[in-house]
Amino acid sequence: MTAVFPNNHNLLLKIARETGTPVYVYDKQTIVRQIKKLKSAFNNLPHQIHYAMKANEAPEILQIMKQNNIGLDAVSPNEIDHALKNGFTSQQIIYTPSCPSDEELHKAFRLGIHTHLGATGYFDFVLKNYPDIPVGLRINPGNSIAGNQKIATGHHHSKFGIPVNQLPLIKEYMAKGLIIDSLHLHTGSDVKNWQDLARSVDVIFDFARHFPDLKYLDLGSGFKVPYHEDDPSIDLQAYAGYIQKKLEVLDRPLRIKFEPGKFLVSEAGVLLVKVNVVKQGFDKKFVGVNSGFHHLIRPMYYDAYHHIVNLSNTEKPADKYDVVGVLCEEDTFAYDRPLSPVKKDDILMIKNAGAYGYAMASIYNLRDLPKQVLIEDENFRLI
Ligand SMILES: Cc1ncc(COP(=O)(O)O)c(C=O)c1O
């Protein structure tokens, strides 16, 4: 039987050989599997999924979403253009920008794209220019989540969303004619316990009672995927059950939206890099690879753990290495990581790199961007 991605090491080595490295490799089957998991967990909820395209905006990946009836969550005018160019309709896109300019908002409103506003400072703009168009509000529930605080977005000190204590001001604007037809929240990424998300669900459901025109509640995402080999992933079934009960109690015909990024594409991608040099430091060994944080910034920016496998050597890990990049900066993928003995020209696989990998890449130090490949039905092609 053929090994399932990313355990099909021979195929990955072939890709590295034929396309060169560094290269991101994505697997269609894994994305479809994740879509199915999500849909089956939320089966009993009246729901719609909008893929957070910022996680990975490759056109081929957007097509997979489209084929599976998944809409998009865009956060910039260029993302909107990219979504439309790739065949999504205005109705399939929701727009959740952070601190947008008036021009950006004009564009979304004129295109008929439903917009979630994250500050009361935009209300006058809407009443003046688009008084008949309903808007969504991104609220800040004031809840902390565990984990890296750079990806916690719903706490008291976060720039995101309208703090729930601004309800009196929101009501003043509703009295002036502002139509609010949806509420949105997203409290962060990589949330391990669904109970952490549920605390914010409680807040948005309470808040919803003040808004008679609501059509949907957008509960964002945050769904964790396993980065460490023994990491748990989030219990979506339990989370869905909790939301369903809240809906029953609220007793209004609301739809629920979700905006997953990581859950849909993270495990479907790996970054293959080649070893340029193995060097002995004062007291540790370094593996210098032909990549760096300009290709995958998550370890440096979020202290994220990415599992690394030496594809060129199937022996058991025997030694520990710091896996470092080519940039003239502190540029480390992994510290003291056990790996099968590494030598020059070995191919290393950095796992769980399908989300916020290429999408956050840069040409810092004027280094080239990595290539990207999609595996589809055992075949692969550059994308
Ligand atoms: C508004 C919003 N929605 C959805 C997401 C997707 O989150 P995740 O990749 O954790 O699923 C993000 C991520 O930053 C976001 O900012």
C-alpha cells in the first residue's frame, strides 16, 4: 500500500531531486481529508465554512476549497481581487480586515462583499456612504487563551475587534440607522482546548441578544493541529455540540460561520530543504540548510515547533542538532533536535508547513522564494 502523505518519503525525495530545493510540497488528498473532518464535525449545525485564505493563497489550493463548497475569508483588497480572479463570487467572500483605510472599505462595499468592522470609528463612514448596507461587527470578547500571545487576538489588550463594553455606543449608532446583521469573533490561533473557544462563544451568544437583525454568527477559527508528534488536536465534535446547545437556547434562525486556515492546510504541506553544511560549534552541532525564516518564519516568530525528519537517512535519531538557515540573522528552525545522522546534501522535511509558510515568505537578504508543488493522485506538478 502506498504510504500516506507525508510518510511517502520516496515520492518526496523524488520531488526534491526533480524540482530542486527548497520546495513546499502540498498534498490535495490531505486537504480534502481535513475539509471532510470539519464538515462532519459541524454536520448538525446550520453552517458555512470560509477558508482563511491568508494561510495559503495558492490558486490550486483555492480551487480545492471551491470544489468543496468552501467560501473565503479575505483580509486585504489584494486578497479580495485574488479570490474574485480565482472564480469566487462576492457572496462567497467575507471580509475581515484589520484597521483598513476608507479606500479599502469603499472597494469591499462597492463589490458587495460582506464586511466585518473591528472598530466603532468606522460607523460614521458607513452611515454617510452606505446607510442601507448591513455590516458585521468583529467583537473582542476580552478572553485570554493559552499559548503564544502573538496569536492571541481576543484578550483585553488586543488591537482586534470592538470591546464588548462598547455596547452602549453601538446601540447609539443602531438608533441612528446602522444595520448590523452579523457578529464575528476570532480569539486566536492554535487553541488546544475547545473549552477556551467556548468561553468566547458564551460572550457572543449573550451579545447577540442585543441585535435583532442578525443573520449569522461568525466564530472565527483557532482550531489546533498537532505540531508535536504527540500533540492532541482540538475536539471539534464536542465544540460543535456546545454551539448547537447555545443555538437551541437562543432560539433564533442564525447560521454559524467558521474561518479555519491552519486546520485545512497546515498538515497538508511540508517544506523540503537541503543540507548545505554540518558544522561543529563549541558545544553543539549545527545543520545549515538552504532555507531560513524568509521561507518559514513560524519557529522564529511564534516559537513554533515543527517536526523535522531526515529523509535521506532512515536510521534512528542518534544526535542532536540545531537546524539553522542561511540568513544573516538568528535563523533557527529547531534547537537541539534529535535527527538521524545528517550529512551534506541530505534532504530534510519540515512538517506541518502548509499554513502561514509560503504565505509569510519574503526575499529578505535578496534570497529567492521557495518553489511550490502540489501532489494530486500520486502525480506532482509545480504550482
Ligand atoms: C480573522 C481571522 N479568521 C481566521 C483566521 C484563521 O485562523 P487559523 O489559521 O488558526 O485557523 C485568522 C488567523 O489569523 C484570522 O485572523
